[in-house]
Amino acid sequence: MKEITVLELKQLKDANADFQLIDVREPHEYELCNIGGELIPQADVPHNLDKISRDKKVIVQCRSGSRSGNMVNWLEKNHGFTNLYNLKGGILAWADQIDPSIQKY
């Protein structure tokens, strides 16, 4: 599984790079804090495969990197994705290293 750090993600955002950010947390978590990803809760991912790009870098994130890592592995194994990256440390790492105003929970 490929991973990307929050510092690398910030560089992509700052450069207006063409990538997709998918947040696999639950809606109530997303409402607490988010970093602009497209919300597709983990349980809904299998029903929304068409929303996940195959043509550009796709970064999958959650709270700590565990759920998103599981989804990256599942999508690669079962649906042949090769362009997915897990956000190492998730939104907690983003709060620690990039934006301390992000609410941690």
C-alpha cells in the first residue's frame, strides 16, 4: 500500500495539483472537522466505486489512517485500483503537523 504524509498532501493542495481526496469517516466525524475531502463513509465505498477516480492520484483519509488503509487495500485487491494513497496518520496528523485549529477527537 502506498502512503502519503500530511506534509506531502499540503504541498499538493498548495500547488493546486489535480488529485482526489476521499474521506471515509462517518458523517458525524466529518461535521466535527474535515480537510476538504469528498465524504464517502467506509460502508458506502463499495456502492460508490464510480465516484473514485482511476485517472489521477486518489488520497484516502480517515481519523488516524487505519480505516483508510483498510479501504485502500480492499480497493486494490478487489477492484484493481493502482492510483490510491493512504494518508498516513489521518486527520489527527493533519491537526498535529499542519493545522492545530482542527478539532481532535
